[in-house]
Amino acid sequence: MENVVVLIVGVGPAGLATAACLSQFSIPYLIVECESCSASLWRNRAYDRLKLHLAKEFCKSYSGMNVLVVGSGNSRMEIAYDLAAHGANTSVVIRSPIHVMTKELIRLGMTLARRLPLNLVDNLLVMAANLIFGDLSRYGIRRPKMGPMILKSKTGRSAVIDVGTVGLIKKGIIKVHGSISKIMGDIVEFQCSKKISFNVIVFATGYKSTTNIWLKNGESMLNGNGLPIKEYPNHWKGENGLYCAGLGRRGLAGIAADAKNIANECVFDNAMSSITGLLNKIKDEIQ
């Protein structure tokens, strides 16, 4: 029987990153995956033009329809943009404050964060964003009190990278609504008491982990939603050799950090196991 030290469940970005880190230390592993390919979400359910946030393209079939997009991040804003670009009468629900940035600003922030305090970097980014986008509060988009870099480091919430959605919002092509009170068939009632009929409602609200459904004896590490009980940065480590990568909801950077932590922990465990085995052998020889 093959000597496998680590079993990796899932060949998504987290599984592949963990396998790569284990390979650097020559630690044997086995990957199991229910799909027929690696990274099936990105390969089979993403736009050709972008494979980070969006679901499979469906916007062309909704031309002329009233469509409401509900969510809190990049997926919502990008889907709304594509729906509007394909002729849909598009509305979005923006419940929580968000930072809207450009790719260039995010890249600048990541570069400056290597040498400057995050609060200083945040001040510079917010000033630049205000110059680029202006005051978005008049359009229903409020900024969080916490700056974009500190918000990301403390909560894992990323800034929204604008792909043209803000411009369509300013022109009134995409309408912004607040929180939903209730949905009755095709009628959506908002907390402001306004009622609007929509042909389609798109929930770009993320995913729910199913790990806690099939994983037995993992109650000490995961909660009822299949997410880590421990807070960042110790969320990745469970008991009895059980770890999770990518469940901290901190994007690709979080996946990379989890994978490195798991690989380092496996190296340590292997070293301790070898030392224990050697000590037991010496003990047996002495006896």
C-alpha cells in the first residue's frame, strides 16, 4: 500500500496550493475530487474573459427584462455590468458600505503596504478613489469607516474593483436599491417600502460550505455553516491532523497562507514522528 502522509479533498485552488506546498517538502499526498477535472468551478462556470468572480455567462438571454442582482462584492457589480451591457434593465442591492477601487489603486496599495503603515496607505487610496469616482453616497454607495487595506486584513472583505459599473450607475442605467424587506413572487419590497416587479433575481451572495455535512468528527474545527470556528489567523488548524485551506474567505492570498501553514505543520509533525520512532527504537534496544 502506498505510504500517503496527507489526504487532500478537492482539486480547487486551495487543494492545488496545498499540494504544491507539500511537494516542496517532498511530503507524499493523495488528492480526491468528485469532478472530472481540476478547478472545475473556474473551468466550467466562469466567463471566458474573467475567471475570478463570475458565474457562467447567462446575460444575453435577459435582454429587455427587469433584473435585480443581490450580493455584496465583485460578482454582483460585474454581473450587473454585463446584464446592462446585454440590454437588461438592471438593478443592484447594496446593503453594506463598500470600497470601490480600480485595479491600479489596488496594485498601488499592495505595493505601498510593504513599506508604509496600512492606515497611511488607506488614506492615500481613499483620497485617490474620491478623485476618480467622486462622492458615491448620492448614488447609494457608502464607504466603510475602515480603510480598504485594514478592512481586508481584519475581516477578509475585499474592495470592489470597478469594471465600468459605477459609470453606468451614475448615468442611471443601473439602479441602486437598499436592503430587501421581503420577496413575494416577482414583487420585491425594499425596506424603504418601495415595491418593484422583477422578471429575474440573481443572488450573487457567495457560497455555503458543505464540508460539515460529509466530514465526520470535525465539530471542533467547523461550525454549522461549514466554516472555521477559530478566528483568523488560526482558523486553518483543527485537531488530530485535520486542517482546512481556503475556508477563511480571504481570497487567493488567504489560500496561499493556509497552504503554507499546513505544509509547515506537516513537516513538523513528520519530524516529531520520526524523533518519537527513533526514541522508541533506542528504548527497545536498551531494554
